[in-house]
Amino acid sequence: MLSSVKCVRLDQPCRYGSTHEQKLRTRPCDRVDRNRCFARLLRCRRKSLKDQLVGTWIYVSSTGKRDDGSSVQRPSLQGAVTYTADGRFHFITTRADLPKYASNDAARPSADEAMAIASGVVAYTGTYTVDQNTKTIHANIETSTFPNLVGAPNQRRIITSIAADEMRFSNPRTPSGATLDFVWKRAK
């Protein structure tokens, strides 16, 4: 039985960012065609990688490897990364065992406290773009607790998996030469 329903054009691939209405036309469909049209519609409505990325993600774990394949010891960390829809991001990780300042004054840490904080915190912020094809986040770091990252070329994170509540990405080349793999959960 044929009926007149809205169907996705089967002769044109859906492009991310295009409106759903641009991909529809009215034509007679039988049940099989309607199911095919519905499946294509779902693919068209799938969020882009950038849209999936937007939000705040809480640090779960990370592992590191050197070029020779040996493991890099990772401290116990806590942190978060936030990606905004307008292309900005903020990243912070801190060692879970950072000392409190005995002086209770952020401007007057002891030498040991200052060294622990300086080596136990990584934070940076800037702008980002997403390459949908390579699943890569390209970061332009504008400010960082590690000044060597500011303006450094080829700052990228390769997304290895992303779901509604979990994201995994790899930082393929840190300044120390290691590759880091991160696991994040979406903040509630």
C-alpha cells in the first residue's frame, strides 16, 4: 500500500549542519521505503562530533606511554575539561594529594608547597576546532600554568570514543614526549 509521507532523499547524503527540511521531499512510499527513509532520517539527525563534545567532562583516569612502549607513571588526579559551543575550552587536572598551605595564604607558600603545586597542577584555556573526519580536537592554547604550551603548534586530542556519558581521547604528543590516553565522564 502506498501513502504520501515525507521521505529523506536517498540520492543525497546528509551533511552535518544542514537542516532536516532540506533533505525531505514528499513521494509515495511503501512500508519498506518508509523504514529506509526513517533510518536515513536518524542518521541525518545524529549530532556532529562538536555538538557531542560540548559540555563539561570530569576526569576519570589516564594512562601514558613513551615512544619505546614503556608506561609512564601517572599520579592520582582529579580535574575537568569544558568545551563550549562557541569554540572555547578550559582544562584542569590536579594531583589528588596536593598539600594545603600551612600559612593559609595563597601568596605565601613554603618552598616545598610551591614546588608541589607547580608540579601537580596543569591548567590551560583557549579556543578549539573539531575535524569531524579525523575525530581530532585542535586546541589553540592561550593561557596555561605550563607556559611552554601557550601558542605551541599541533596541540591536538584524538577522540577514540564518545557517548552521551563517556569520552576517551588521546593526547598523541605531550611536551615530555609521552602519549596520554584520557577517560572522562560527562558532568551531571
